[in-house]
Amino acid sequence: MKKTLTQQVKDKLNQPTFRVGLKKQVVPPKLTDAEMNHLIFVMMKPMRDANRKKFGGDVVQKNWNKMSKVERKNG
């Protein structure tokens, strides 16, 4: 996503909250699909990083059955 679009998302989220109706419910900002997908992508980054760290980074793991005994002990 371009910086201008990222800035637009930030601006929309920083707008004051609007309350409507009898119960004064908060109205969320109207986001496009691209903006919503970007928000989800940003929010999931800590989970992606944790999974990458947990499963050995960007390296594709070998199948356990195809490893040698030494690789199994070290891995």
C-alpha cells in the first residue's frame, strides 16, 4: 500500500467518533476493502513474526522423516 493510502487510513481512524441513534452508538469510519485489508495485515504482523520465529524463520523445514539423526538432534 502506498504511503498516501496509509496516511489516509490513519487520518480516517484519527477522526473524532460519531454517535448516532437513541443509544448513542459509535459509528465506525467507512473504509474501502483495500484499507480494511491493510489494517488486518498490519494487525497480524506480530503473529506472523512470532510464527516465523517459532518455525525457524524463512527457511523451509525438511520433513522429519527425511532428516538424518544428527539433523533431528540439532533441530
